[in-house]
Amino acid sequence: MDFSFSPELKMWREAVHDFAAKEIKPFAAEYNEREETMWPALQKGGEQLGLLGMSVPEAYGGSAVDPLAFAVAIEELGWADGGTALVVAAHNGLGCAPIVMFGNEEQKKRFLPRVTGGQPGRLAALALTEPDAGSDLKGVKTHAELEGDHWVINGSKMWITNSGDADYIVTLVRTSPERSSHSLSLIVVPTGTPGLHVGPPEKKMGLGTTHSHAITYENVRVPRENLLGEVGQGMYQTLQVLDGGRISIGALALGIAQAAFEEAVAYAKQRITFGKPLSARQAIQFMLADMATEIHAARLMVYHAAWLKAQGKPFTHAAAMAKLFASEMAERVTRNAIQIHGGYGYSREYPVERMYRDTRLMTIGEGTSEIQRLVIARRVVSSMAGLF
Ligand SMILES: Cc1cc2nc3c(=O)[nH]c(=O)nc-3n(C[C@H](O)[C@H](O)[C@H](O)COP(=O)(O)OP(=O)(O)OC[C@H]3O[C@@H](n4cnc5c(N)ncnc54)[C@H](O)[C@@H]3O)c2cc1C
């Protein structure tokens, strides 16, 4: 068993880290305060590192990094700014991945090269969640009917990340009335299509540099050939896409936790109470030791899930475990980072306050912690031997 990174992966981590340290982290506070997307960083990251095409093959304008390099990049971006990391993770893992995985040659050529540069209006989004259906996607009501050569889509979606700046929105629709795994399909909806209305950004708790919107579809007509794969495969396709997305949410949570931990260590070394720095107090040292240990455990789990994916091995359960553990770990770490900062930790002047708010989404988006436990438990209680 070899836990070391290849020289290429080391260089990649350094390149993304240096970029994030220079182009993202110093501006994170002001952009989050203004709730503004970091377009300059997204554009530079697109041009210099191919960050907006990480899940896209080179033939369609992407940079096609492997799943471990992808996880490492999202971790580094999360370390610099959770919201910007989420823009990149959702764009690649949710918006581009369904077309890469299930699109035909014509669809890949038509949709992917337009969205790999990181320009405003050229992101990709995936619309699954609805006002009455999130965890339980079989309850999706947005429906598509075939009329001649077009799908006509009606319904509404909630919380769709990147949709306000998207070139297209891959949309999960009902193509048959019964409540079964075979009644849903994925259809690519270009954002200029008449009848597609994207609402204002939702007012969120954190992640100010990423935006999520409600969407309504009013007789939205898209060509028949915008369907991904076969009719009725949407649920199956979505679950596969979410498996990959869960590794990146785990990586994102890991990056935020790492950043909060670094802030906590630095603060504990310089803050003097009762004549000694906080870092000399065992109570604080134990908190830092627990943080370091949990971050390390989460990192191993996230990298392991990404490695399984890269090897073409089953990774559903490893991804669910990595997301579950990393996202809940990041809540504990950011919470304790605030604790170590005392009153300053509660102030917007210090970044740990933002990290605590940002990380709160990670146990909710792309499958809540409860849904991850369902996925893991199903496997644990089934008769299949071994988890990996
Ligand atoms: C900032 C943000 C960005 C998002 N981006 C996107 C996006 O890009 N695309 C998209 O499609 N969606 C997106 N979402 C939606 C997100 O994926 C859903 O919020 C999430 O899947 C949970 O669904 P829900 O909100 O409907 O909660 P519900 O499904 O109503 O669940 C509510 C609570 O009940 C629990 N629960 C539900 N079922 C069970 C059960 N069987 N057993 C035990 N507990 C259960 C859940 O874990 C949760 O705690 C985003 C959400 C946010 C907040």
C-alpha cells in the first residue's frame, strides 16, 4: 500500500494551492460580504489551470483530471473559499458530469466546449431538487411530454447552484406518471430557452460567493435530442452523478476544516491569557489534536473514495462515508476554531466565523447526512461481504 502522491499530483496540488492562496483567499472576505461571485478568479482558474473543465475530456475543451486530482483541487479551493469551491465543484461534478457520462458525441460537442472557460453566463448546473422533493427524488413533479420533435417541460425546481449564470441546466424530469425508478429522465435545457425563468439568488446562511436559485419551467420546448441517454434512466444516472459529487463535497468540507484549523493554531500561538499563550494550555492543545486527527481521517477517506473511482472500482459506499464523515468533522472543527478564538471567533472580522457558516451546507447538499447513513446502512445490513 502506497500513500504517497505521484510527482504529477504533488505539482498539481502545489499549483492549485498557490493559485488559491494568491487569487482567492485574500479576496474571500470582501466577496463573501458583498455576496458576489469571484469571476476574476474563476476566469483565471479556467484559463491557467483548467479548473472549469476538470471533469471534461480534452476533446471537448476540458482538462480531464482524474478523480483524485479533482478532489485535491476542490480541497484546495475549499481551503481558500467555500463558495468559490462550490461553484467549481457543482459546475464540474453536477453540471458537466451528466453530459460527460451519459451524453452522445453530438451532445458533448454541442454543450461542453462552451462551459470550460469560467466566464459569466457559461457555467453548468444540475436541477434535481423541487419545493416538495429533495432527498426523495422519486417525488419529482416537473414533467416533460413529447410533442413532435420537442420535449415540453413544466414544473419548478429549488436551490439550483450556478443556474443564474448557467449556459445550460441539466434537468431531472418525470417522463412517465407512475412513481418508480424508471419514470424520470435527464434533459439538457439551454438557459436562453423561452419559458425558463430563473429566480433571484436565495438568501443563504453562508457561501456568499455561490448562488442558488428557484427555477420555473413554463412550456419550455427543447429538441428531442436533448435527452441524455434513454428515457426512464434519469434516476439511475442521477445516483451515479451524485456518487462522484459526494467525494467533492467531502473534499470541500475537508478544505474548509483545514483552513479553520490553521487559523486556530495561529491564533492559539499568539493569544496570551493568564500570562501564557493559549497553545500552552492542555485544554486547547487537546482541541487542536482532535482537529488534526479528524482532518487526517477525513482526508484518508476522501482520497480513498477518489482513488476507488479512479481505479474504476465500486465507490458508492466509500463516497457516502467520506462525505458523511468529512462534512460532520468540518462542523466540529470550525465550531472549535471559533471556540479557540473566543469572542473574536464570533466576529465577522475573523474568517473562522465565515467558515463555520459555509461548512453548514456540506451535511445537506448532494444528499444529507441522514441519506448518506441510509446508503451506508443498506450496504452494512445486506448480505454482501465487505464494504470495498
Ligand atoms: C446552498 C444549496 C445549494 C444546493 N444546490 C443544489 C443543486 O445545485 N441542485 C439540486 O438539485 N439541489 C441543490 N440543493 C438542494 C439539496 O440537494 C437539498 O436541499 C437536499 O438534497 C435535501 O433535500 P430537502 O431540502 O428537500 O430536504 P428533505 O428531503 O425534505 O429532508 C429534510 C430532512 O429530513 C431528513 N430526511 C429525509 N428523508 C429521510 C429519511 N428517509 N430518513 C431519515 N431522514 C430523512 C433529511 O436528511 C433532512 O434532514 C442545494 C441546497 C442548498 C441549500
